[in-house]
Amino acid sequence: MSSQKFIILDRDGVINYDSSEYIKNPDEWKPIPHSIEAIRILTDNGFNIIVITNQSGINRGIISYEAFTEINIKMLNTINKAGGTIHSILYCPHTPDEPSTMRKPLSGMFTEASSRFNFNLKKTYAIGDSPRDIEAANSANCIPLAVRTGNGEQILKDNKHKVKIFDDLKCAVDFVISK
């Protein structure tokens, strides 16, 4: 296993504002305050950041692959300009009705990342804003952390996994860095 440090972040609701109407183009992608700074802090502290995100809007025909790529390019450019780096982005385009081992709350993208980049999930924090993010992280044996941004209120309603909950990504990152 690699001795490098890895961390897994959800995208919508953690890095950028989420929308029930989906983030369909780069103009709709807006970073949550302090999230870009948090990513820079992770980068400065030697973390390889992997974004793992469900993107069912692709298979629903709401988001084109071109638009999805443009959204991610905007995110990466914004992060790079602030001094941060994203190691990789893994996404699942499947809808909840399609058979898939990759779609969160299943852990397929987590185990794929671990296999591809050779790191230990048991030593990896995974930060999400929805119950399915926490369930996927638990299933993958990661160390789950939650944020109140995005769909974080859903986690607060029934925190059956007793996950630590932070106001935003910056607060969660401050906790990770302190460990």
C-alpha cells in the first residue's frame, strides 16, 4: 500500500452548492464558501484528493458529458488558481433504477479508487453531505465525516452511523489536519 495520504470528497453539497435541479453547466457551479480554501489546505498538507460523485443527471439526459466535463474543468481551474490540486475525479452516471455497484450508497467507486491508486481505505477520511455518502464510506471501511452544507440536514435527522458532523468542508478539513 502507498504511504501517501488520500482523502475522498463528495462534490455537490461539499465543494459546491447542490441543486435539486442538478448542476447542468459551468455557470451553475458555485463553490461553497471556504471549500476551495479547504482543498488548498489539504493540498498544502500532502493529501491526494479524490472526488467521488454520483452524477445520475448524465444518464437521465439532463447533463451532457460535455457539460459535465466543462463543470469539472471550471472546478479544477478554480481550485488550481487557489493553490489546490485534485488528484482524480470518479463519477457514476447511473440512475438509482439502473444496476450499478458504483453508485453511492454502494462502495464501488471507493474500492475502485483504492485499487487504482493503491491506498488503504481504512486510513482514509471520506467527507460527504448526504446519508448515501456516509453509507458508502462505511461500506468501504473509510473514516466518514459529514458536513451540514448540501444535504447535511438529512444526516442530522438520523445519525445512525454516529458520524462527526461539521459546519462545512473547511471545518472538517481542520479536524482532519489536527489528527
